[in-house]
Amino acid sequence: MKPGRIVLLVLGTLFALLGLGLLAGAGFTGWANYQQRDGRYFTTPSERYTADSYALTSPRLDIMTDARPGIDPAVIPGSVMLRGSTADSARQIFIGIAPQADVAKYLTDVRHAELTEVRFSPFRAEYRDVSGTKPPARPADQTFWTASATGAGSQELKWDLRPGNWAVVIMNADASSPVSVDLRGGARSDLLWPVFLGLLIGGIVLLAVGVPLIVAGAAGLGRGGPPQGPGQQPHPGAPYASAASTGQPYSGASPPPGSYVYPARLSGYLDPHLSRWLWLVKWFLAIPHYIVLFFLWFAFVVTTIVAGFAILFTGRYPRSLFNFNVGVIRWSWRVAFYSYAAIGTDQYPPFTLARTGYPADFDVDYPEKLSHGLVLVKSWLLAIPHLLIVGVLTGTTRVWGGREGYWDDGRWIQQNAGISLIGLLVIIAGVILLFTGQYWRGLFDLLMGLNRWIYRVITYVALMRDEYPPFHLDMGPTDPGDPQPLAPAGPPAPPAYGQTAPAAGPPQQGQAAQPPGFYGIGGPSASVPPELHEGRGGPDSPPPPGPGNGPGAGPPPDPRQGSGPPRP
């Protein structure tokens, strides 16, 4: 991959992410400013506050106590509102705001409670008791209050913010004890509108810079060559026919009965000698890939949106963006096959968008023409049935608790229970591998079918094809759209990654017996060059000279027999 294009992609992603963050902040600020129209306040729920003392006070409120150049200390664009009433209708309430020093002097040696913390979901108020021995004077008779409200029933106090140290005092109007009031607080700010404009303009500017950088970087990375088209040989994990194709998505033989040829092809060939324990840490080893894929998938979303507009007006998917997006999905599938979706190989995935000799591969046939209208409804409307199925395959179980089980402090508790279906099957395969050293054949084929379904849906949702994905589970390592094996003219070809040849009789001397239904016994296939097992080969790499390769060579060695001594 070209370093310059990668830098463009990374910078564009960072700019776009920051721009989206600013736009999200602008959206929230704009909504908050809209809610303040007609002089309204953001208010808390009305809750009961009770103190077995003469007064209930707030902590010290410090408002712009440090003078700043260019700011008028007498004007702060905001106000607060307090509305409350006594719990006992026979009493009157007093609400006052005053300088903190005057409040402290007024309540000297008066028993009162200072509100230290309030939680609203669920409601919980915590107080700090201040001891005292004398009763206070009537609060309404004092002259130091900056704003106050007193009387029977519900009383409301509004106060424009001013710099200084302030305190709120709530008492019974007759200065009696205890204090029990139903109180609601509110606030509004005149700064929301300018903040909204600043965030909106900043977000648009950053997006205007980031999106072109992403598209330029993705297009540059996608110009390396078109994706492998129909009739070309995929990964050499099986004895495929020659690639002299007539333009069909497979050559030499028809696809397996009951299969469906879709223009998005996913394959994965099981490593025949998987480590028993490495799958436990592959998720950790793949962290560098997750970081790279975060940037790639963000760019994928941006380029898909850009391609959608191109399809809408031209009916064509830009070829360079198509190659890039296919490469991103291919990269993701290699990492998934290695770590969490199949644990099918111990070979570390390569850091590349291109096709390699890696045992997991993905490709999509480039469409010469796409529907102008379908692009508007494919991703969200037509794909809904498939998205529901994919959600079942990849999502976790959610449990909503009720009063009988999960009602806690007045809140509904949502819990995630279990793991996804694919995750569960992978864990089962890993546990079997850990204790037996073998990979259950049917389980691997099922995982491949489930992943193949998911990646076909991704292809359709990403606007790459107009063909609707089939409701069909094509299991096994080889995609029905890949070239199919031809009947060999000579000795039978050895199996692909992890596949076992049918037994022709009892094991010969020096061969290990193969339990039916399992992969993982023996060494790698003789038909696969050793460099492919190390991720260095390619689809057209010739096998190295040696036994079983070249003129006059005898029949290939049994794939179930490793390079070392026979296994018991």
C-alpha cells in the first residue's frame, strides 16, 4: 500500500471524526436551545427535600469569581429558577439567594442542613448536618437577600446569574423546624445559540476537509488493480481447474448441487495443524488489525456514501472505490477467520487490501451497471429480512427485567446475556480443539456457511451488487462461485487446507487412522506450496521442486501423514 495514500486516509478519518463529533455537539446544543424558547427553563423533577433542622442550604456557588479581560463581570448570559412549596399546606415557604458570607453569618450557631449531593435516577439526597443551639430570625425580615420568594402554596424564584459566591436557603417562612419542601430547580443559558453556531460551522469545515481526503486516499489505494474476476483461480487450497474460463464464475464443472452462485465469493481453508491453545489469545494478537480496521471501516462508510451518489446519477460504482471497499471487507474476513469468526488458521493475517495466498479470501465481481433507483432502498428497506437474520447470528441476547426480577431503585435494568451464535460455535470448536487437537468438520462447514451469508449481505448493503442475497446456507470452505475441481486425469489430487481424502481402505503402514468428521490430523496438503502456509505465496505461485512435484514423480504423499514420525 502506498504510504502517501495511507496518510491521506488517516488524516481524513481524523478530520471527519472530529467534524462528526462537533456536529453531534451542535445537534445537542441546538435541541437544548430550542427547548428554551419562550423563556422556558431546563428543570429537574419535583422531589421532596426534608431536614430535621431550621434551614436547608446549598453548597457555596462560585460564579466567575476570577475576572477575565473582555468580559463584563456584571453580565452573565444565564439564569436559574427555583419553584417549591411546603409539604405541610398549613405552612408557608421561603426561598432566598444571598451572598454566601451573609448566609453564613445569618445561620451562625443555627442548626441547619447543607445539601451535598442529589441524584435523580433514582432520587437520593445527601445532607451534611451543621449543629447549633439558637433559633434563627424570620428569613423574610432580613435585608441581605439578593432574590427571594415567600408565601403559601407554590412559590417561584428567578435570578439572573451574577459573579460572586452565593448560597441558596430554603426555610419555613416562620423560621420553624423541621423543613420539608417539594422543590424543582431549573436553568437556562443565552450562550447556547452562539455555541451551536460555532460547533456547526466547525463540524462542516472539518467534514469538508476530511471527506475529500478519505476519498482521495481510498481511490489511490484502490487503483492497484481490479478485483479478481470470474473464471480466475482463487486460493490454491483445492485442485481447481485451469483458469482458461469462458467468463463464468466457475469453470470446469458445475457448482455443488443445492448451492447458489452469488457474485460475492467467500472462502476459507482450514489449517490442518492448528495449535491447540493459540485460539485463546488470537483476539489479543489481532489488536493491531482492529486499530487499522477502525480507520478502514470509517473510510468504507464514507466511500460507500460517495459511491451511492455516483450510482444514483451515473449507474456506475467508481472502480477505484469499489476495489478499496472490497479490499476492506477482504481484510476484515481474514482477521475474522484468524481470530473470532472461525479460528481456522494460525497464520497471521497480512496487512494488505490485495488478494494473497492467505487461506481466507473474499472477492466481488465488479458490476458494469447498477440500478439508479435501487440504491435508495437497498441498504435499509430491501435488506431488512437479511439484517434481522444477521442480527440473530451476530447479536447478543438482551433481557429486560421487570419488577419481579430486575427492577432496581425505580429503574428498568437492561442486561446482555450470552454471546452471538457464531461466537458460541467458535468457542465450542476451540474447546474441542483444545482437548482433542482436532476441528470438527461439520462445525467448520457450518461456520463458513454462516459467515458466507453475512458477507453476502454486507456486499448488498454496501451497494456493490443489485442481485438480492439468497436465503441459502452454502456450507463448506469453498464458495459455490469459485472454480470447481475437475476430475483428475491421473492420480487423485490431494485435499485442500484441512480437507481429508476419502479412505480407499485400511490405513497403510506408517499412516495414522483418521477419525471420521474431524479436521486437523496430519501435515499440510502436498498440493499447497509451503510458502502459502507462511502467507508468502499467491494464487499462481508454482509448487517448489521436490517429491511429488515435477516429471517422473511418484504419487503425492498422503496428506494425513505429517513430516515427522507417524502419529499414533
